[in-house]
Amino acid sequence: MDRKMANRKLIRLSQLKNKLATENLEEIDWVTFGVIVRKVTPQSANNGRTFSIWRLNDLRDLNECVSLFLFGEVHKEHWKTDQGTV
């Protein structure tokens, strides 16, 4: 993990909203980690394609979640991922 994180900045999900407002994250090599705390049953978009929505949290502040929308190949590959997975 140390090798993978070398020269990268960890931004916690609960800090993400604040960091987006105060820093230009496009200029930083950053990573975040989250736990799937809620999954919505796969939905169909107006164009007929199926997608998933995950609610992610870093378990520091349960009121601060990030919604992650999965489309296309990412949805096909990961839609069965269990709630509680990091």
C-alpha cells in the first residue's frame, strides 16, 4: 500500500466537498477510499441502458456520503458488488 500511495494525497470522502471548493484537485494526484453503505436497485435510463447508484462513506461522518453512478462496462462488471465492500 505504501508503494501505491507514494506521491499521492489521501482525501477522505467526508472532506471531498470542502477540498473541491478550496483546491484544484485536477493538479493533484489524489485517492480516496469508501465503503458502499447503500446500493439502489439498478435503474434504466431514458436511453434504455442500465446503471447503478452506490452511496459511499468513509465511516468518519455518516452524514457525509458521496453518490457514485456506474454506467456501461463499469456497471456490468461491478453491479453485483456487495454492500459493505471497500
